[in-house]
Amino acid sequence: MKLLDLTDNAPWKKRFRAARVAWARPAANNPDHILVCSNQSGALQLYGWHVPSNRLTQLTHRTNGYSNGTISANGRFVYYLDDAQGDELGHYMRVPFDGGEPEDLTPTLPRYASWGCEESHDGQTISFMTASQTGFRLYVLPAGTDEPQPLWHATALSFSPTLSANGEQIAITTTLHSGSLDTSLIVLNGRSGETLAELVEPEASLSAVQFSPISGDQRLLATSNASGYTHPFIWDLASNTVEPLHLPNLDGELYAWDWSENGRYLLLAQLNQATHQLYTYDLESHILTKLAHPAGTLSSGFSRSDGTLFVNWQDATHPPIILALDASGQAIGTVLSAGDVPNGHDWHSVTFPTSDGSPIQAWVATPDGDGPFPTILHTHGGPTAVMTNVFHAEAQAWLDHGFAFLSVNYRGSTTFGKAFERAIWGQLGNLEIDDMVAARNWAVANNIAQPNAILLTGGSYGGYLTLQALGRRPELWAGGMAGVAIADWKLMYEDQAETLRGYQRALFGGTPDEKPEAHCASSPITYAANIQAPILVIQGSNDTRCPARQMQVYEQKLNGLGKQIQVHWFDAGHGSYQNEQQIEHQELKMRFAYQVLG
């Protein structure tokens, strides 16, 4: 370890403060109006980006920041869920693209949770899915009306609607037919709510992506993992036929991102071993073209009317930007830049066998000098997510101070195939711990990690795995730092927002009352007496995903057992969007690590 640098101009703090473009979403019929999320004000906020002038107009001004929104088809308005201090319960608001006073779209409805809203390409229909204790309810708000109309209801987990260009069809991705996280597709009449078609594949997940941008065209771009890996297909609702794409054998998953303006081409993203590769696909000639874009993580991309692509690009040493690519994928230049950052350390992909011999992929970075090093073993949130080669200010902060950093794509992560992702269903916090132990053993065997100086960290589900591993395999870890974590699945279910209740039921195959043994076995509080290492928890007091009470009970239990636990509460929801608060949290972790390791 190096001396702990807490000065205001420390390189690691500059990385947290550097401006970055978290994501970008264009207006369907006005490509010069793009909604972006950036931290340039000091916290993540929504901005209207006028491309010709490169002007950014800040549209949200929330103290704790904000990170999700939708832009209208004509680019005149931006929609976002206005919640209370990050609790993810509220009302959808509409604010002009050029700035102004927001307008409440649903003033007569009680506060609700929601995955997101969408507007049809013709601008005549807004639709969104709400979640409450009565289940999931689809609303539509036709142009010229003030009152949202309920169109469809289900108690099963259901996601944001996907609208056809003219709003006459609405596709819903739902678990209605599975009782698990497997999803099917339902298409409704956008005016009456009548079910027009359903598409179900047993033991598979189907997901709606986007309808053709052409008005009256009933082709829906969707994905299926029936083959064992996610691949796109076209569902033509006019003929009710499913048309798979004519693809060569490609390793890993293939996701569908966007249509071209004329409806002929698709933008596809391959994820193989957590590495991105983009392609275009011609629906008429069935030719797949590999793009020669820069290596790194591409989290979104969309076509421009002039044939170029805008992609959100980053890697371990470069914050996310918007990069323009030509038709071959070659980078033309940066069209929306990030701030300058100090030099960092590259990440490298590695694989190693886990308890049953399955290969596990991870990202590793080492500081200057020769190992072994004190090591941070990191697990991502989700679990239905994946860690790719991203700009990670926390990782670079540890590397600056002489720690190795290892981030594990444990079983349950996406992009490694259906069997890999489904392996943990119904038995959370079991196989993932095996994978973390395998990562630890690999790092020790390869002279990267000091065996007595390995600390665990992660946020959300990664924070949960930190606590679970500390209780399940207590002899292996020097300490753990958990952010916005899960400590008791039963108590969490009782207090969380209905969107996440539905997700939890699907993960476990039932409620805590229906699956008590599984919920108990998966809860870190069950293993509290086993814990040997000190714990730091950083938890949001307004979090409805991982609510406060279950962590308060966990803290009380550990204190009663004489265990070492510190809980730092912050006034926000599921994580911090503020640059300075993120720096504060990282400083808490580094002080904790230095204290633990002496």
C-alpha cells in the first residue's frame, strides 16, 4: 500500500469529478435533439443536447442528482419520474427540451414506481407501466388529453411498454406465463387494450426491443434466448410470423439496439466474455457487417440520418463519451466529450474454473510494482447485469494506492448464456460465493493477491454478495465494504417498491412466505454469527430497492454478537449520483481498508 492521499487535488478525486456522459437517447423524429445524462454540474442530471450548436441545457436540478428519462419523438419535451430524495416513487413530469417549468402528467394518480415511459414516433401516444401493491398497470395518455387511461393490468412482473410508430400496438415484456424471470411478449391494441397477439417460448425469455420506425409497419424487433444465448428476431404482427435473422455462428450473446431510419438495417451488439463488438444487419440482403470500432465498452448506439452512428464509448482509463463512427465503424471523432483525467491502469480479462469446473470471467488490474498486493475483490450489482471494460473511478483509486482490483462476473451475470444466468435462480448467494472464492484462489495462485489482505466490495447485489461471502466463507477475507446492500431478503420484501418485489418473486420463484427456506438460506443475516472480519456498510436512507429497516436489523444483530460493523447512512436512495458524495464514500472505504490492514 502507498500513503493514503486525501488531499483535495489527489488524482483519484479528479477522476470522480471528471465530466462524463452516462448515456444518450435521441428524439425519434428530430435527430438533432438528444437527451443525455451527465455529471458535469457535480451530480448526474438530465440535459438537452442540441447537436448542431453542441449546446447542453440542464433540465433537472435535483440535489441528489437524477439518472433516467425519455425524450419525446419530436424532441420538444423530456419525461422523467419525479421522486422524493431518490425513493423511486413519484409522478412522471414533462419539461421543455430548452428548459422551463416541469408539468405533472399524472396529478390525479397516487405516487407510483415505474420502469420507464415511451412516446410513439408520431407523438400521439405516451405510455408507461406503474407498479403498486395491486400489481403492474399499463397507462396510455393520448395527445390532447389530460387524464391517463388504464389499459392493462397484471400481478406478474412486467416491464416498460414498447410502442409501434403510430401507437396502435403496444408490446409488453412480462413474466405472466412463467412464474420465474422467464419473459414472454404480449401485444395490445393501443387504443382499446385488447390483446392482439402473444408469443411464448417455454424455458426461454423473450424481450421487446423496438418497433420499426415506419408508421404502419408492424414489425417488432425482439430477442430470445431459446437457443441458450440471446439472439434477435423480427416478429411481423401483420402476418403473425417470426423471422429469425440469417446469422453466422457467433460466440456469446447478440443484442438488438436500433433500426435505421428507413427500416432496412439493424444495429446489433455482440457481447462475448464481457467484450463488445458492433455489427449492422441488412434485412433485405441478410448481410451481417462487422464494424471496426475502437475496443472498449459501448453501452448504447443509434443511427443517424447521414449514415453515421453515435455510440456511448468508454474503457478503463477513459470516461464515457459520445463517439461518431462512419459506416465501417471507424471513429470519426468525439461529438460529446468527457473531462480530462489522470492516467490510469488498464483492465485485463481473465478466466478461471469455479467449483464445478465452469469458466468464470473477471477483470483484473494491478498497480505499479511486483505482486502480491493487497487486493479488492469486487462484485457488480444486478444480478442480471455484467461488468465490462468500463471507466471505474473507484477501481483506479484503489490502484493509485497500491491495491490490485479484481471484478468477477459470477454465475447469474448476463451475456454468458441462459444456463449461466439461470444457475442461481431460487438459490441466491450460493454459487456466486463459490465463484468469488475461485477468483480469490486464482489471484493468490498468480501472485496478484496477498492471501491475508483481500477485501470484498460491491454495491446493491454486489453489496449483498459482500455480506453473504463474509458470513459463508469468513476465513478468507480481511474485511468487507458493502454499498446499498441486502442483508435480509424477507424484511426487504416487506418494505421495497413493488417493481422490485416482482423481481424478487421471480428470482426466488415465490414470496418469502411461499419460499421461506430459500429466503433464509440466501440472507446474510442468517450467517451473522460466523462473521470474523470487520464490515463497513454505506446505505441510502431513502432506498426502496434495499430499504433501511433490513439493514438496521442486521446492524443490531451484529452489534449484539460483538461483531465489528460500521454503517454510514446518507440522505438519498439506491446509490449516490453526486461527485463529492461519491468521493466521501470512497474515502470512507479507503480509511476502513487502511485501518483493517494496519
